[in-house]
Amino acid sequence: MNDSQPVAAAEVPSVVGRYRVIPLIREGAMSNEHSAVADASVQQQLKLPGTLVEDWHDRAIARLGELVASRRGLRVFLDTCTKCGACTDKCHYFLGTHDARNMPVARQDLLRSVYRRYFTFAGRFFPWLVGARKLDKALLQDWYNYFHQCSECRRCTVFCPKGIDTSEVTMAGREILASVGLGQQYSQEIITKVNSIGNNLGMKAPALAHVLESLEEDILEETGVPVRLPLDDPDADMLVVTPSADFFAEPHVDGLIGYAKVLHQSGIRWTFSSAASEAANFALFTGQHDHMRDIALRIRNAAVELNVSRLVIGECGHAWRVAYSFLDALVGPMNFLEAAHPRAQHICELTHELLESGVIRLDAERNRGKVVTYHDSCNVARGAGMGNIKGGQFTIPRELLVASVPQVIDMSRDTTHQRTFCCGGGGGLLTDDLMNVRIKGALPRAQALREVVTSHQVTHLVAICAICKTQLSAVLPHHDLANVQVTSLHQLVGDALLLDGNKANT
Amino acid sequence: MSALIDTLETDHEGYLKRRSDWTAALAEELALADGIELTEGHWEVINFLQEYYENYEIAPAIRILTKQIGKRYGQEKGNSRYLYELFPKGPAKQACRYAGLPKPTGCV
């Protein structure tokens, strides 16, 4: 046996994960998985029917008709699928559950077959020839159950030769369901809280102020530096909007502390807003465009109110997709932003800019002993860019990690970058009543993680999305990966940062 | 056995809809159903949660909870490992349910 051999061998991923193998089908395995339907009071606050309406069939078909007429993309996506099968084994929920209806093509077909029956010539007159069918109660139930087993992550879209965006079909399905009285409690309740209080948690301004003060105390104790986390500062030049989970949950809050340290060192005058204390936009998940606009408008209004010239978004996957791809369309033009930064920036982009220009310095040795790998969040990887460089959404976070930690290892390339697997809890599925779906859906990510844990003794899995952090912390123990610490990227950046006056510097 | 919880209005995950319905006996019953006998340590947490909710209309962030419990009852209690020993399903969710607080919503 040659002792030096394994060093070279370890560089090549040798474990073949099951995400490369198409599983045997278990028909209907997940047909009874059911996320709670929204309470009447929640639906009514969103101006939607409280319970399933009597004429649900006619109203669902009418709404589908309106959607295909107004969303051209949706119609193209419904028309162009040839059922080639390229997407079948690309979905983490199919790979984890083995339920054939979780193949993206089959899940979409729940809606596509109805569209054909009512809105295409062949489907109207020869339904048996084209797989067209009428909407009945059983199918409506399947819509509800299976459209809440899709995280709208769009991995299947990467592999679709026609470029069909499956998430648009899921969103349309959920939108129709909500319009006949079958909204999902988890997402819809959150939207009512953003509308009434300003964030998903339902955390009011006094509680938020208390959390921020308490964190300032903690940082002062740790570093000896009076790092501030300002709220509604009228003299700020920059508004930072972050997912409210950053104010509440672990490991999110450690990332928040990291933002504060970086911003302190930058010298920028910045603030949070109590009126827009939420970056997330759950209406992207429910597919309701008017709600999406209302939520985005809170951010614009707060920025205008505080008279800031820069807008920065914290570590939240779908918030970044909305901010990067849709903000102008929803509430633009964002013409109050300064010429040098004319659109919302990602916190990673800002930190990267500060690092490149030498305003901040990072010392990776401060994270000695950690071996980290990076989980690309789906909405960042496939729904947005970052910085002004192609592929910045992949390179910027990784460059920050390399500057912050001595050892950074990538997972297998067919599970990262554009081909990243969803954490299993995105798209409005991060609710305890879908825990079974969440655990199973995390399987491919867990398999890829296990490879690098085995080959490189990875200790930390880094994410830049509040959902990914919560979900992975909750489900990795079910995949025997409890020892891997799920971590905010900015926690590692904050720990590596050379903070002027820090006790640790001496 | 007629359970107290069955006579009260709850959400689909068993959290009380009206905080005014809460009683200490209910907390004991809910914990017992999970195989937990409430000790003084549990009550320190439950009492703090209720007090915090009274002031801020939301459950405390985990970091605030650990810090305050540590300050009040000794540093050996001011960490999440201790809290998870008391409430294995997570102090935020399980302890909130026993305390009669609504479940935290969002990406948490």
C-alpha cells in the first residue's frame, strides 16, 4: 500500500451518488401529502374566497383562460412540451420520492391536460387523442397536492430542450387554486403578515429594535467595537433589506452580524427600515402578481421615504430573484438610486466590491480548521445574475469564501452552479406539514454533500438563502449529516474581517 | 381521557388560536403528550416566553432567549444545547406551543 496515493486520488470525486441513477417508480407514493389549506380569514384578507366556491369548476377554467391569455410565456410552455422525458430525473422531489407525478413533465401535465381539453382544437374535439381531460374534484385535489411538491427551483428547465419554465406552470396552478378558495396556509398567512406588519415573521418595530440593540451589545462584547445595526436612520445613504429570518433564526442571525461588521468597516452610512423589514416576496411562490407588486412596493416606498441612494438585499434567494429580475418591472423606475449603483445590489456583491477596492480586508486564517462547501441557492443560480460580470452569481460568493476560509471545496459539478439541486424547502414548502416531502426532496443535495464530507472532511455547508439555511439545518440530520454545520456566508466573512479596534487584533 | 386541548380552538398544528385560553394545566397536558414532564427549567423558559410576548407580541429570537435565560438563571443555561435538551423539537416551536403562543411564521 502506498500511503501517498490517497492525496491525489481524493481530488477526483469517486463516489457515484444516486442522483445520477433514475429510481424505480412508486406510483402515487406522495398522493396524500397535503399542505394545510389557508384559513378563510387569511384568504379573505387577500381578497380571495374563504373556502372552495360552489362553481369552482367554471371559475378555475375561466381563471386558466385569463392566465393563458395574459401570460404569453405560460401559453407557450403549455403548448410546446413534446414529452421527450429529458426532465424526468432532474427533479429532486422525483429522485427523493419516486412518485412518477413528481416528474416535472407529469406534474405539469396535471394542468396541461386540462388546458388542452378546454383551450385547444384537438383537445376539445378529440380529447382521447391528445391526453386532454376535464377538470374534476379528484384532479383538483391532485393539483393542490402536487403543485405543493414543486419548489419552483427550475432545475428541470435547464435540461428542457424547449426551455419550458416549469415553475410558471406551478405558479399558475397555485394561483388558480387560490382563486377558487384553495390557497396554501403557509404562504398566504405570510403574505398577510408582510402586508399588515412589514415582515414574514410578524415582528413589529419595537421587537425589531430590541433584537438589533441586543445584537449590538453582543458584538461589542465579542470585539470591543461599537458596531451598529441602525433602524430607520434618517441620515442613511443606503437601505439594507434582508429576510426577517435574519433577525430571528439560527444560523441566519450570525450572517446578519457579518453584514453589520462589513458595513461598519466600510464607513457607509446605512440603515434597516421598520416599514420594509422583509426582503422575501412569497407572492413569487403563490403566483399572484398583484401581491408580488404590493410587497415589492413596500421596499421602494421605504427607500424613497428614507431618502437613500443605494439599496442592498441580504442573503435571501428568491428576494434576490425578485430584486434582480423583476423590481423595475414591478415598481420601477428605481430612478432615485445613484448613477454608480443604479439598481439593487446583493450584499455579496457589495462585500466583494469593498474587498476588491481594498476598503475591507479578510484574513482566512481566522477560520482555520473549517472546511466549507457552497450550496448554490436555486433562485440565485437560475433566476438572477450578480455584479456586472457573467456568472457573477457563482463566482462572487465563492471568491468571498476563498478569501474568508482556508479550505473551500466544491460539490460535484452536476449539483452546483446552474445545475444546483434545491435544498428541498423552497417555493413555499418550508412548512412542517410538508416535512416528509422536504426530507425526501433534500436527498440529492445530501448525497452530493456526503461525497465531499467523505472525501474532504467538509465541516460547514454555506448558503445565501434563509430558506436553504432553515431547511438544511432541519433535514440534514435525517440524512445522517447532523455534524455538518449549516452556515451563513456572511458569518464566515464577518469572522475573517479585520475590524479596526477589534480586541482579537492584538 | 378528555383532553383540555380538544375543547379549545387551535390551528392545524395544534397552536392555540386565543392566548386567553391558556392555562398551566394545558401546558402540562401538551408536554405530557410528547412524553415530557415539565420541570422548573421548563417553566423558566415558558414564563420567559410569555413575558416577552406580552411586551413584544412575538416570541423571542433564539439568540435573545438563550441570552436572557443565561442572564437570569445562570450561564450554564444560556445556550441552545440546554434548551434543546428541555424541548427536543426546538425551543421556538415546541416551547411556544406549550406556552400558548402562536407559531413563528416565515423562513424559520
